[in-house]
Amino acid sequence: MKAIILAAGYATRLYPLTKNKAKPLLELSGKPILDHIMEKLERVSVIDQVFIVTNEKFAKSFSEWSQLYQGNKIATVINDHTTSNDNRLGAIADIQYVIKKQKIEEDIMVLAGDNLFDFNLKDFVDFYQDMKSDCITVHELNDFNELQKTGVVEVDRNFLVTSFEEKPEKPKSNLAGPPFYIYQSETLPLIAQYLDQGNNPDAPGHFIPWLIGHKAVYAYKFEGLRYDIGTIESYRKAQKLF
């Protein structure tokens, strides 16, 4: 299995903090957010390589980070060659860019480079291997305003995903779907198909409602906290928590 960390955004909502520094490289508890994510990935034995997809503006910074990284996983930086928020590819297009450029044919785990979480990724992989199908993650979120800012998921009693809506005005459940996914190798061509049909290439959650129309997707429900570093306020809150 390969892992892809999405880090090609420009984080304009975090200016001036991210004017000259990529959001995943902001520090929490004395080390970059990216290090916290990599520590989780280090514990997943089936993942043999991690791709960090970024942009022209921050590629050098991520390359410098990778040269100093002390973990056991191979961390490869991929530059999508976009230069601003106006010409960015979008997260789903970035996933496809890495798949095509690296000729990936294995299963992939996709994670956002600005989300921190309590749960063990190995448990997520175990669930995926039991289900033998594409999987997303969900957790309970009972703040209506926060649900309007994330993906909201409906599942049946077997945790088969029956609906997924990105940033809904009227959330249909209290299950939030953060950007952590595992896709089977056979699903990878569907990402290209989704994009070729002119669908939204941006937030990674937009792919899920399209995907559940083509094949079964299951939701792994995790306990514990998840931190989405989207604004200066949320970053300051995470700093205090850590």
C-alpha cells in the first residue's frame, strides 16, 4: 500500500502564518504537523512509501523537510507545479497526478496534510482488509455548525456508506467524514474517470458520493478527537491542546 498526503493547498485562510510556509509544516508541540501524521503512518507496516504532493511554492520546503526526516518510511515529495490558489489542481486532481506520475497500481491511503487525529491507522487498515472494499473514516460530531463545514455521512447498520455530502446546509446525520480514505487498486482508474467526466476536482470528499454510485464503500468509525487546522483560530486551539 502507498500513502498520499495532500499538501498542495495555499492555506490563504491562515495568512500571514502560511504566506511563506506550508500549513503541514507549521509547528505543533515543537514539530511540524506533518511529523505527527508521519508518526501515525510509521506504525502501518503494509505502507511502504509515502508521497507528499505539494506545489511549486512550497516544494523546496518539503524537500528540505524530507532530507531531515528520521523515520523508516520512504517519503517522496511530488511537485504538482501549480503556483497559486487560482491555478491549483484541487485535491482529487492531485491524487490522480501522483497516481499517474508514480505509476501507482497498489492500494492507496489518502490523508489530508492539515488534519490531526487520535486513532490508530493500523486499526483503519485492519477494517479495510476485513471489508475488502474501499473505506472512509467517520466520527460522531454533534456541533451543527461544525457539521456544516465538513463531509457528512449516512451509513446502514453494516456501516455501508449510503450518502456523503460535502459541507451540507442541512446535515443528514451526526457522522463527520474527515479526509482519511483507503482505495483499492481497482478503484484508481475510477478517479481518472471521475475527473474526465468534469466533476469537482477540489475537496477530496466530493469523490465519495460519485464513488458509492459505482461500488460499495464502508465507513470505519473511530473514537477520539480530530483536529482540522483550517483557520488561525483552529491552529491556536490545536496548539493549546497539544
